Amino acid sequence: MKPIILPVAELKSALTGLGKVLSGRSTLAILNNIKVERTHDGWIALTSTDLDRWATVRLEHPAEGPPTKLLLPFDQLSQLVKSCGKGESLEVMSTGDQNLIRFPLGDTLGESKLPFISPDEFPAPPSIKCEAIPLPSSLRESILEAMKCASEDSTRHILNGALIDAKDSKANYIVATDGKHLYSANSFTLPLQKSVIIPTHKFLEWKEFGTDGEWQMRLGDQHIQLSSRRWRFITKTTDGNYPDWRAPIPNPKDAKTVISFDPAKLETLIKLIQRMPCHDDRYQTLGLEWKGGQFMLMGKNFPHEDWLRVPLPDIQGSGPDITVFLDRDYLIKGLSYGLNTLSLINGMIPIRLHNGGKQLIIMPVRNNDTEPAQQKAEPTPSATTTAVSSPQPRNEVEPSTPTPPPPPMQIHPPSIDKSETKSTLETTLVQVEGIKLGLRETLHQLSKIGDSIRASMREQKASEKEIHGVRQTLRSLQSVRI
């Protein structure tokens, strides 16, 4: 059998992409291998899978030899590639009862013998035979931007991806949300018979796949294929009905105050926002104030401090004075997408950041500092007023919940004056609100604990993988023949 030649320079990049599909914790040993294939035309292709996704890369140049295929352990191949130079190559072949990998070793070749695994046992990718749909660069960019706004909560499976909304055949939308901010982009028209949800995946965000030429899409009954010049990625689509994402979007006609940023200065603005002081790590609260024709950023280091106001010159705006608070990370994300116009209604209505057909809807952070002074109860010797001075939990931008969030709640203990004594129902309502707040805090703490557990599991798996790699390298060295 004529060996398959794998140039190390191409193989390093190929293994990086293929590794993004491997699960790393599969109980099926076959999934820890990649399939190496030489086609009838002489093209060399490598494939990896986790049963739900398949990634295939075609090397740049065809090679002579009959069609053949074999399976090689991903970890062992990666270890050998790391020890080789860019100008070197590996030779792989199958003798029928074992697989061989030959690698440069000084002026000669070393050889590693591996157990033979039938390539027919490797899960075949689904066949999608429909015509390919070209995806222009603007559409590809919108899909990737949307995926960065999708939910990462595994319990909200339907939101773990980007929706291509094809209900209107003349105006498709790309949509994603995590319940706290929502992204949408339009002005696309694709020949789709139905809407589709593309699950987020780190392979799609991989820079090399994004720069490997124009994307094309094929849509099957249960799978979607995205391909570039050399790469092909197949994944299962997400089943289910996406919520009504239009519900939480404020009507553009209701906007009272509109602020416009200079597109050429968005990067400078982002850096300034990143340097603004932040008094809470949970919500990353940042204030935006439009007052007297002047736009200002608001931040503080500690909750008890006064807001530090930083005026921004040369900002175009119109409308009445307004102050809103939001998560600065969402604002930075929107500005990095080139969205340079803010449309505001009031401090409790979702904020719309937009430019052309793209928009990012951000749920504001509630803060009692935004309330007019005359609305706050004055303390008296017989009754004190307790105001919630720290930001309350952000209400989620639920696509199925169009109702805006309630205003900040003031809790007033009963006064000696019986005329101001609250009714039983009012008192009960306050208690309910307090319980709800406590539940939100508990859920947040549980989420943090879950994140810590997952981080520990990742570290443990990384350590096990390193140990496994060392063992594989030792086995390879033991089987070396000079």
C-alpha cells in the first residue's frame, strides 16, 4: 500500500479544527480517532465527529495513490505533530492487521505501530443532497454575532443557537437571545422553506473557518451543513419552536431620546467604557445620562459613593433628559458590532442599540438612584424609609414576555400614624416581592456553584488528558525502530 503523506504545516492547523469537534469525554473509543482518507481523485481528507457533529478538512494538494482510508488516534497524532517541524511530513498507512505512522527522526524515519481499527466502524456523516445556498459575508458575520448573544444555559436548549427566521420569505432575520439581551439582523433573503436554529459551537467561531473563503449552506431534515473552501461542518439542527422574539423589542416610533455616536470613534468609546469604575461585579452597571444636550457616562467604585460623571464631547442627540443603567458588557458588545445609535424611551424600558438592519435590545438594570427625589419618602422621627440602593436583579428579556419590568420598589415600614398603615394585602405583596428577590439571589448562587463545579471538572479532564498524552508518547517511543 502506498502511504498517505501528511504535511505537518497543514496537519497542525487541521488538527486544531478537528479537535474542536471531539468531545474529549466520549465513552466510545472510536470517537477518539480521526478518519484519514485518500479519495479516487487523490485528495486527502480528515474527519472527526462526536456523533452530533462532523468536521472534515481537505488538504491543499492531491497525492498519488489508490483510494484508501484508516483510523488514527487523535491524541497520539497530535503529540507527534508537536514534535515535528513545519517543513516535515508524516507517512501513515495500514497493513491490514495494524496501522503505521512514520515520522522524522534525525536523518531517518521512526515508526509507531498502532492497533488496526476498521474504518467502516467510524460513524458516517449524514448525506445532505440539496443544492448549496451561498452565504454572503454580511450574513455570515450576522450569524457569528448572533451566536455570541445566544444563551449558554443548557436548560434553555431552544435559545442555545442562532435562529434564521424565514417566516417572511422576502425578509429573513438572524436572531439570538439569552433572556437579558437580544440580537437581530435583517435584509437577508434565502431560499428556505422553513426557519432553522443553528446551534452555537466553538468550531463556527474558529477564526480559520471564518477566513477560509465563502460559506455555503445545505439544509437537510435534521442536519445543516456549513462549508468553506476546504472545511465542511455538519451539525444537528435544534428542534422546537423559537419564542416570539419580536415581543420585547420596543417600538422605534416610541423612542423619545436618540443618541448617535461617531462610527469612527467607537473603539475609543469602548476603551473608555472599559476604564469606567464599576461598583458591582454581578451586573457590571454603567449609567448613561443625557442632560441639557450633554451625554455622560456614569460609574462608581463603591455602592455608597456618588456617581462619577464623565462627559463625552461631540455626541449628537435629541430628546428630553434621561438616565438609564445597563450592563456595560452588552453595550460594549453592541458597539463592537458597529451599532452606533441609542434609542431610549425611559429608564425601565429595554434599550435599543442599532445601525441599519442590525439591533441589540438590552434590558436595563434597575437602580433607585434614577428616581426623582420628590418620589422618595422623607424620613421622620417615627418612621424611617429603607431604599434599595444597590441594583436589583436584571429582568430578563424573555421573547415570550412583552410586558416591561416594574419600577423600582420602595419598602416603607409602617408609621405610627394609622392612616398610613398598609393593608394586609399590601403587606403580603411586599413580602412576596422580598421572597422573589431572595429566590433570584439563591438561583444566582447556585449558578455560580455550578460554574465552579464545571471548571473543576474541566481542570480534572485536562490533567487526565495530559497524563494520557504522556503515556501515548512513551508507548510511541517504546515502539520506535531505527
